[in-house]
Amino acid sequence: MSNDDTDHTSSSEAGSEAAKRAHQAFDAARDFVAGTDLGELRNKAADATASLVREGRDLLSNNADLAKARDELRESIRRNPLAAIGIAFTAGLLLALLTRG
């Protein structure tokens, strides 16, 4: 067996092992979900999310340092709107490039 054949076989075995693990994870998730009421789970998740958002807003609105930073940022954007647009575009482009798979 040549070295290329060995590499192909080990890649194939690794792919097969990964497929087995993915299948096992899928089966475990299906078994976990099968025993639950999805409507109830969805309601609990929605309630928890709403609570976290509400608490987060309260924390952010009551923080003087964040309020001062927000006001300074607004003023800076008003003074230099084109620079703000350029920075936002560049940040979005970099984020898109970094998260692309």
C-alpha cells in the first residue's frame, strides 16, 4: 500500500468516526427532546430570555459610566458622521470575513 493510500484510508476512517459521533450526538439530542413538551420548553425559554433582557436593560440604564460613554459616542458620531460610517463598515466587513466558514 502506498503512502497516498494510507493517507486516504486514515482520512476515510477519521471521517467515518466523525460521522459516527455526529450520529450518536443526534440520537442523544433526539432522545432528550422526545421526553419533553416542546411548547412548555419554548415558553420557559421565552420567559427566561425576557427576564434576562429586562435585567440587562435595567443594569445598563442605571450605570452612569455607560450613560456618559453613550453620550460621548453620540456626540462624536454627530461631529464626524462619515468617519463613523467608515468605521462601522470596516468593522462589519472584518466581522463578516472572520466568521465566514
